[in-house]
Amino acid sequence: MNILIAGYGNIGKSIHTLLKKYPISHIENIHIAEIKEGLSAVSGLANLHQQLDVIINVTPDDDEKLVQMCENLGVHYIDTGFELAYKIKDLMTSKTKNNGKSIKLWGFGMNPGLIEYMYRKQNLNKKHIVIEFETDTATAAQSNGLFHTWSPETYISESSIEPPFAYINGSMQIIDRNATGADIELFVDGEVREYLWIPHEELFSMAQSNKNCALTAFLYCAPKNVQRHSIQSRKNKILQKSHIPVLHDIHGYDCVGILVCVDQELTYVYNKAIHQDCYRDFSVNGTCWQVACGIYVALTIMPYLKAGDYTVSSITSDVFHIIDSTLEKLGFNIETSKKVITSNDFWDKIMSPFSLVK
């Protein structure tokens, strides 16, 4: 199997490094397309398609045109996201049927991606609430300025421009981020941290994957300075993002998981990536490493899938044992805790925008 990594930024470099450290037996050759001005993933595919079996799209290119090319050429496709603009409900319903001649894996990163796998592995057979809950404590030893651990452009859009939402009993509810209490302060890991509601495509797929899911939503705490910048920019209606760098040689961690509430009992299921450990081993921060792990899983399970469109929420459990062994090999640990936040904070703060009751 020959693959093309289209886009050699933070995520492209991360998956390339991961593949060099942990080779996959069915991958023979890795091609790199460093997308620059005037070039695109589409042109990279057009030039190399006779040598390719799989394209990993980590560029901002138009998904629809690229995917149609893959379908026509019989090239398989992996994407770390599936943007809201790309007809998300169609993707999660009619488009997930096995058809065509290409395997297309959507949202195989961290979130979307492995966060959905954490959720599915819980096998929840009672009514429940699931809140994506992410805390990034990154600090830079030599900088008191603004930085982020992943795309600042996407983060500012998600935290300040696009309306956040939840899925409640299968229906979307917009969260008013300008309302009192929309920015939530929680005592987590020894200090008060500020969390924002974020719109994310996997909320729908998670809600659809389990009929017992009463609510899905996403709370995110970015590194402190960029979080405050986002909040102040939104309040001042001045959104600045182009000057914010992505840093890798940083301290702290990115803890990504789900808060699951069943019968009023809270459990946090999560992966914690230590930024400095990931930088030492892979030259990237923990956030980029987590996303690369999702792509690595996609490449590992691809030979076991038939042609069609898939998300992590729609793949069958037949490949779960392969995913488990792959994550173990990568050192991607899924842990649980009962103590990340108090029950009062959950019901009085996190659940305040919603109509569900205790």
C-alpha cells in the first residue's frame, strides 16, 4: 500500500514521524506533498494517483472535489475531520453505506476520532449524558505571549464565530455563548480554569450511535492566554488570529475525554498526552500526537473494511480488537476517573444551558 500525506504541517509531520517509528506492515511507500501556494491536495493526487492507494488529507482543500477524484480513481481517502459545511447529516446517514470503489474514513483524528471510540467502548445501555471535556494546560517556558497547540484559525472560529450546539434527544440546540454562565469556570486539577462551549461535528455522530444518549456537547479549555484572547476578542468583536503561532516545545498536557453521567454518577474517560514527552519522542506537542494516533488507527484498520464511507462512530465492532492493540502499541492509554469535577459543578454549571433535570 502506497500513501500520500497531503499537507506537511503540524499533523502531516506528526503522522509521518509516527509511521517511521512504528511501521505498518502493509504500507510500502510514503509520499509527501507539502502544500504551498499554487499547489493543492487535488493537484498532488492528480500527479501521483497511479502510484497511490491512499491519500491522507490534512489540508484545508475542498473535501468534495478531492473525494470525488478518489472515488473516480479508486484511491482510498482519510480525513481528520468532516466539516459541518460538508452535509454532516447526509454523511452520517446515507453516505455511510458500503458503496463505490473507495474506502473513505472521515474524522479519524482525536476529536472527531478516538474520542468516539472511547464513547463506544463504554457500551452504555441506559439513558445517559456525554460531555466532551478537554483541558489543555500548555505553557511555554520562554514565552508569555499567545500560542496554541493546534490551528489558531480553527480554534478562534470555533470558540468565537461558529455557534456552539448540543444534541438533546436527537435534536440540535444552539447554545447562546453570550448568555450569563456560557463561559464556565471549573476547579480542575488544582486550579480554576475557564471552559468554552465548542461546536464539533462528532457530537452528532456520537448522539446517533447510541439510542440511549440524551445529550452530547463539548466543553474546551485551551491554553490560558489564547483562551483569554478568544473570550476578549469575542466580547470586543475584534477577532485576531493570524499572528498566533503553534508551539511544540512546551510544558503541560492535553487531556481529552468524555464526562459520562449515568444514574447521576459521573465518570471521566480520557487520554492525557504530556506535551514534553511527545516533543521528546516525536518533535510535536501532545495535541498533534493525539490526532496522528487517530490517523494511524485509520491506516491500520483500512485492509479490514469494504468500500464505503465511515466515521469512528459507524465502523463495526469487528475491528475493535485491532484498534485496542494499535493504541497499546502507540502508548495511547485510555483511563477513567470519578474525581475530575464535582457533581454540583456538573449540574449547576455544565448543565445550566440545558433543560434536562437531575
